[in-house]
Amino acid sequence: MGYVSAVPPPRNDAAPEPASPSEPEDAGSRAGRRSVAVALLLGALGATVVLLASGRVWARGTAAIGGGSLPLTADGRAVTGLPAALAIVGLAALVAVFAVRGRSRLLVSALLALSGLGAALAAVATAGDRKALDAEAARTTADTAAQVAGLTHTAWPYITAGGAVLILLAGLLALRFGRSWPAMGGRYERDGSPRPRKAAPVDPDRPEDLWKALDRGEDPTR
């Protein structure tokens, strides 16, 4: 009489494989690349807007001269040169972000953001300024007490401020995501360790090669 033994199915005691970390890393790298592109676009566009808008007419008026009136205008750089200067600083900081690493990158990113903030505040603060036109009226009429009449202001100061806000946003992106951004020329940087010298080939049939190897401190018999 035979016996039939029931063989239990094999148990799968192997622990489940952990999820591959490649997906989060890929998502992080994609976010880093997108933030780089957006920051470059915002910074370059903002600086361009500030430089162009600060050269436009911000204020108009007239000055009384010889029984008549002379129309006067003042562009943004005559009112205040601060937004244009800070836009140039912002452009330099935007490029420098990719040339430095670590804490230096954080400082440059903060400079980028502060450049945009300062340019925006300067443009808004001087949007209703009349000193530039009063100075132009005094120069034109040769009367130091002359003041401009019929003063009006344009929208260009606020457009300048809008461009400066774009620079500010680029700086904030650099502060938030800048650590994961690539560095300019990083693949060509040396780590400071001495590079191994590659021994020159020595032909044992050529005495001059043997002497050169000895002069270099090498063993020509190897």
C-alpha cells in the first residue's frame, strides 16, 4: 500500500524589492532643469525690461520762458539711475550663479533677489518725482527758482518695477532650487589631488630612452 504525501507549495519568503529611487531622482532633476530655464528667462527678460523702460519718458511738463512755454521731458535715468544699475547687477549675479557653488551660490542668489527688489522699490518710489523736471526747467530758463508746470507722469516707472519683479522672482528661484543647478565648467574642475604621471614608453633597444627613464627616476627594466 503506497503513501501519498502532500507537498506544500513553496513559500516566497523573499522580501519585496524596494521601489527604485530613480523615479524621485528623475522628478527632482526635471524640476531642477525647469527651474533653471524659468530663472534664466525671468532674469534676462526682467533686466531687459528694466533697461529699456528706464530709458523711456517718465514725466512731462512745461517751463515758462520768454512769455511762452517750453515742453520738457525726463526719462527714467534722469529721474533715478538706480533701477538700471541694479538690473545690470542682477544680470551679473544671474550669470555668476552658475559659476559658483555651495554657500557662494546662496549669497549670489540673494544678491540677485535683492537687486530685483531694490530696482522695483526705486522705480515705484520715484514714479511721481518732479525734481528731474524742476532741475531741467531751472537749467533751461537760467532761473534757479523755476519749476515745471503741467506735470504729468507716464506708466513707464511701473513697467520698470514690473521688470524688476521678474528679476526678484529669478533670485527667489535660485534661492529655492539653486543647490541642484549645474555649475559652469564643473566637469573640467580639478579636485586638487595630484594627477598620476603616465610613464613614457621605454624601448630597451634604444640607449637614449634608458637614460631618459633614469633621469626621470623610473626603472627602465620594468
